[in-house]
Amino acid sequence: MQALARCQNMGSSNTTIADPTSSTRVKMNADSTLTEFFTNCDDYLLFRFTKFYRDRLEQAIEEGVEGLALMLIGEDHFSGQEYQKVSELVQNGNRAGSAKLLLNLVMEKGSRARRMMWESFVKMHHSLRKLGTILREIQELGSDPINYMKVGEELSEIPSHLKDVQQKHKETLRVQTETLRVNTILIKEKVKIFQLVDRYAELTVISTVRDRTLVEHELLARGRDHEEWREKDLRKELEKIRTDQLFQSSFSQRKSKSGNSAAVSGVPGIGKTTMVQKIVHDWATGKIYPHFQFVFSFKFRDLNTINCRINLRNLILDQYPYFGNILGELWKNPKGLLFIFDGLDEFKDSIDFADNRRNTEPQYMCTDPECWCEVSDIVYSLIQHKLLPGCSVLVTSRPTALQLLEKADISVWAEILGFVGDERKEYFNKFFEDQMVAAAVFKHVEENEILYTMCYNPSYCWILGLSLGPFFTQRDRKQQQVPKTITQLYSYYIYNILKNHGREIENPRDVLLKLGEMAYTGVSKKKIVFRNGDLIEYNLQPSQFLSGFLMELLERDVSAQSVVYTFPHLTIQEFVAALTQFLTPDPGEIGKLLSEAHSEEDGRFEIFLRFVAGLSSPQSARPLVEFLGPFLHQTTCRVIDWVKEKVEGQIGDTETETGKRKLLNTFHYLFETQNKALARNTVGSMEKLSFRGLRLTPIDCAVLSHVIGLCDTIKHLDLQLCNIQCEGLQRLGPILHKCQELSLGSSKVGDSGVKLLSAALRNPECKIQKLHLCDNTLTDSCAEDLASALSTNRSLIDLNLGYNKLGDSGVKLLSVALRYPDCKIQTLHLNENDITDSCAEDLASALSTNRSLIDLYLGVNKLGDSGVKLLSVALRNPDCKIQELDLRRNALTDSCAEDLVSALSTKQSLRILYLESNSFSDQSVPALRHLILTCRSLEEISLQWNQFSPNGERHLESLQESRRGLSVKV
């Protein structure tokens, strides 16, 4: 919220200015502590640090590798030729290779070069965030860092009598994990089997986990965050972690001799289970983790079938019976054991890691692998190292279950981000054998912002491939019917299953109705795993799974312990649940059901409700009607009425975050209906729309664009602190010119976003009067486009560019635009923009000729006395009608006071003057007194945080008594 406060307070005389030296002192103290720490390290310790953190250091120095090489040249550790090699790799775009080369050279040169490198790290760590993280971690290692770094180095020899069972175990796991089964929904080839090593796609995994207490629908939340975190990755702020670094590496956040536990998070379909399969396969084939003698992998969905007390011995023997009586030997060396538990979110029991009873009451304690207890107690005790201390544990989970691990003893947190950049395109190239079809499908996806944003998730890509492929491979499909909404996409997914398998069952409508009822119950209870008993409860016989039809809608997972069923993806379960509402012969109280679902605040029904709204659309229903018969007209009408009621009721309720979220959801309902008449009737006259503080995805922005496009004029669109970034702004592009006031502060739109806004400002029909872009990391790169737009725009009167990094070159370009007669800017915010006296002459020239500018905010810059003297010349111009001037914190002294006062004393337009946090002293008091007494229009002057004596302050304060309504703040 700090950024919001900064944007709101610009120009306010009530803003409190903090001591500008305090943060600098803290930094200096921290730097001196780091310098002292590394100075006291001996050469061997620095060698060990370099070796242990090598992989992470390569990532950390990529952005500053040339600067680091220059430091080493300055100390005669690098030759010019060596620096040239490092620099050439950077120039060729290979920063990773450049960082690797630099570290190799330093390690070859020995201890003096290595010490200089670490001293350089201390100097550079403020500008390289990941480097700073590593340095702080090293400081926190304690008194025996070498002992910590030795963890995992010494491989204990496996006893000869265990080698045979280890070999058998590895072979068993290799066979179990070497292939991947992929459903195709085709009749001829329902399942394709691929070799894991050929099909496995490396996904981006980061050594951080976001929002562990997530309460929204997990798919939506991760969709919102994904683009932001991808951008951070491109800016090199995130550390990537490989699967072979989850244990015994420098990523470990908790230093424990009793073992390590790692947690990997990821949304449904992102690849958690496949990643676990790859880890087990790589261990079994000797590629990773040689210090683990045995790996035991369990799925929580299998553990759910155990409904009695059990011990760890029998838990292993149930799955790996060939261990027989030798497990006791394994317990003797727990450091050689890795336990994997996949799918914590699917576990039927809740594990409370904050429950102290587990440490004090015997019935909850499990400290012996032969001890009989609940499965949850075994899992808890392994993760917390109460059972087999020294062993390692890996847990995977969806984000929604991560809060269960908040109090757990987790050493490494990681998250699978999914596909980034061109990896999306590569997926479709692998999915389709015909590369022309692959290109056509990807082109359609790329052009549809809703579908493209979904593609970070491999499961979504799979659904897209199955649903869209036929449109580009079958001649009888018309290209104009290609799905554009998510509901249309899923309708064609089900359509393709019905087309290929519908004849295998007598009444597909009846089967889908029953399946949908089960799916709805699952959505309402957050249940994603079903058993034979669930099928029987809804009159679905397990024997029906001999048909391909049901096999495509539910995946059947058979293990030694159980048979369970899951939908291929959570969203497919939600779609089938929504479809049931239109198949039931009696709609009953459908409005009540939808309202109750809409009132749930944990997000479980968000996607379900979008599908229900979407299925009221003829375009979404049409393909399904061919096989399922007509949808109940009464249900369709009631759904449309419900959507209308919710939109109209929610428009006025946006004061709270919950209200904003619900309004956004109702807009998604409108979008999915593709019902333009309904949208115009509900939002056509809407004047103000605020989602301030609510994080919006590119999908959300596309939906907003669709809805606003149907409105006449939006007087105020407030998206401040909405994190929309450039991609979100791009989705809003077609409607930006319709808004009279556009608030985009602290939304990370960046330079590329301003270029999009400039196009809207050049639109002849542009209605934008107020544009707020504070705190968006803007630089001079966007200034030329913005200046070009301002020179022709006739509507904009208020432009807020505060708290950016435009610099002198950016302000010079803007000053040119301000001189144009068509420029109507009245209020201009340039606070905290790295402005110096270098641009003051250009700014002064603009002030001299501009007839409209009345409020100018230049606070928190570095204009200095020389810059203000130049501005003072322009302020004397009779045509300059300045009313409000902000020059706070600009390194001003008594030297410029006379010039400034002389210029402003004649201004009978000046109302407010901010001069806080400068260096004016008692020497300036006479001049300021003259200004206060002669400028009769002056209402407020702020002079706090200067260098006046107590007498000077009292004298200035007393002047406010000279005129009613005058405020002098000292």
C-alpha cells in the first residue's frame, strides 16, 4: 500500500517527510558488517563458499557480470583479454555463459582472486538482489559453516547384503516410471504411450512459493500471478531451482542435522506428479541423488484407502513387498532414505503441524517405524523428523493446501511456474504431428487473449489441442466457429468425446446428467477424487468404464491398494457440473443454487458459475445439443435473468475487495454469455468502474475491455494497484480512449504500456482528461511516444507521472510537447523522477510558452539552486499562470531564494507552494516574508524540514496572522 499512499499524497501539504538519511545509515551498517564478515573468512572457507553456492552464484551475477569483471581488472586479477571474453559473451546475449566463464577463471587463479571476487560481491549486492540473498544466507550459517556445507558430500557405502534389494528396487521403479500415458479421445488410438525421457518437458521451477494462504480459486489466482512472476524471471529476480537441488543444496532455508523436507507447489495440471515420476526415474537410473540409498514414493490418493492404524514398515511392504524382513537394516541409516508424498491437497485427513499435542500426547506420537498409528501421524512425523531423524521428505501440493505446511519443518520451498515464453508454442509443435496444423492452432490461441493466457499450464494446452485440432484438420468444420470463450472451448472438448464415443452407450444425456451430479457434489465439497462407492451412489456402474465414453470423462487410476477416479482436470469437472444444470428435466430453484454458489467467498464455484452463464449462450450449447438433445429453455431463461440480476446488484457495491471481486466475476459471466443485448442493458449506462487494489490478470482485462466496449462513456476507470502490466493494458487497448479519467498508478505498465496509452491519446475520439501513471517504473524510453501524443491530444488536462524514472532526457522530450499550442495540460506531476538542473532550461522554456499549465509538481528531485534559478526566469513571465508549485526535497539553499521569491511575488495566481525538506536557513527568512506578504493569492506555504532557527520558524509562523485563510507550515 506504500505505493498507493505515495500516489495519493503527491502535492498534499500534509505529507510527512521522513529523515532521508536513516535508510542510508542502515545500509552502511549492513555493508560494514558484511565486509567485516568476509574479511575474517580464511581462504579455505571462501573456496568452500564458492564451490557450494556455485550454481546460484552463476544466476546471481548474470546481470552484473561485466561490472564484476571490471572490478577484477582494476585489482590486476583479470587481464584485458579475459575481460574481453567475458564481455563478448554478454554482447552476444549469453549472460549465463559469461557468468560461468568468470567463475571458472576466478577459481583457476586461486585464493587472492577469489577473495577479491567476494569483496566485490559485497559492493554489488544492493543492485543484484539474488546476490544479496546469498550473502545474507552465508552470514546466517552460524559458527560452523563448513559442517553445514559438508551435508550430503559423504556417500555412505551400502552394506553388501542390501545391494541386491536396492538393485531390484531401482529396476522396479525404473519400469514403473519409464513411460507416460496420454489420452487422445480418439477411437483408433485412445491412449498414446511415450517414453518419459522423450516426452518430459522441463518446466520453470522457482525457489519461492507465493501466497501460501490463498483463498481464491487456485487456477485463477495462479493465472493472475503467472505473468508477473514470468516478468520477474526475465528481470532475473527469481532463482530457478532444478529437481536435483531440492535436497542437500544451498537452497535449504532451515539448517537441520535431523534431515531435510522439501515442498513443491503447483496448480492442477502444471506437472507435479510427472515431476515426481521424473525424480524417481532419474534416481533409479543413477542420474541424481546418489547419497539416497532408497527412495519410497506414495500418492496421498492411495493412502486415503487405508482406514485403520498402520506402521511405516507395513506402509512400505504394501507397495514394495520384496523388502521382506530387511527393512530393519534400512532404519539404521535414515540419512540414506528419501520419502515422497504426492498430492497433499488430495489427502482425506488434515495434518495440523501447529498442534502441540503431537509432541506431548502418546496417541499422536510416532517415533518408531514399527509403531502402529494413523497414516497422518506417520506423514507428520517424517516431515518433522520425529520419525527416522536424518531422512529426507518431498511433499507436493496444490497452492490451496499449502497453509497446512506453514508450521512444518520445511527446508526448501519451490513452485512450478509452468510454460514461459516460446515453451507454449513448442508444446503445440509436439502435440500435432502436422506442423501446419500446429502453427494454425497456435496462431488462433495467440490471437485470443483468453485462450493464450491459459497456456502456461500444460493441462490447458492439452485441452486446447484436443478441442481446437479438429477445426484445422476436418474440412467440414467452419473456421468462423472456432471457440473464443472458455465455455465454447470446453463445449467442443465434450463434443469431440461424444462424436468419437457417443455410440458406445445408449443414452449419453442420462450418463452425463448422473456424472454431472457427482461432479457438482465434488465441486461443492472440494472433492476431486472419487471411488467405486461414489459412482454407485449416482447410479454409475464401475463396469461402464469398459466404454471409451466414460474413460475419456473420468480417468481410472488402478493401484495395488485401490481404484480411484478423477476428471482429467479440475475445470472439466466444473464444466460437467455446470452442464448438468441444463440437462435436468426439472430446473427447480436454479436461481437459488446459483446465488448460494455466488455467495461462497473461497472461490470454489467461480469457474462453475462462468460455465453455467456461458452455457446459456447458443454458440456454446449448439455443438452439445447435436448429441444430448435440446437444453431446457426454462433453465436458460432463468440463468440469463440471474446474471442480469447479479450484475445490476453488484455494480454499486465496490467499496470492499470482496465486492470488487464479485463484480469482476459477474463481468466474466457476461463475457461468457456473449449476449450483447444483456450486457448493454446491465452496464451500458455505467459511469465509474473501480477495481483499485485488486490484482487483475490479462484475462480479466480482456473481459473488462469487452464489457466497457458496450458502454457509452466511462467517466472514471480506476485500475490503480491492479498489477495489470503491459499485457493487461494491451487487452484494454481498444477501450482506453473512451475513459474520461484513467487511473493506472502502481500497476507496472512500464514503458511498453505507455506506448499503448500514447496510441489511445492520439485517437481522434479520445476522451481522456485525467491520466494517472505514478509509480510505474517509466523511463525516458517511453517519453518520445508520450510527447508525440501530447502534442496533438486536445482532451488531456491532468497528467500524473510522479515516482518514475523519466530523468532529464525524458523531461526534455515532454517539455517539447508542452510548448505545442494544442497541448491542454493544466496539471503535471513529475515528483521523484531523477530530474536535475540539466533539464531545467527545457522545462523553463515550456513554462514560458504554455498557456494552460497551472499546477506543477517537481518535488523529490535534484534541481538544485541552478535549476530553480532557470525556472524562476520562466515564472516571471506574465503569461505563466502557475497556481500550485511543488519544489520539496530538491537540495535548494539560500542561494536561490531571492530568484524564486522575486519571480513568485508578482504572481497573483499562486495559491500553494511546497518547499519542505530543503536547506533554507534564517538568511532566506526576509525574502520568504516578502513573498508571503505581497502575494495576496497565496493560501498555503509549507517550509518544514529546513534549517531555520527556532526564532526564524516563529517569525515565519506569525505571518499567517497577517491574512485570514493563510497557512504557513514550518
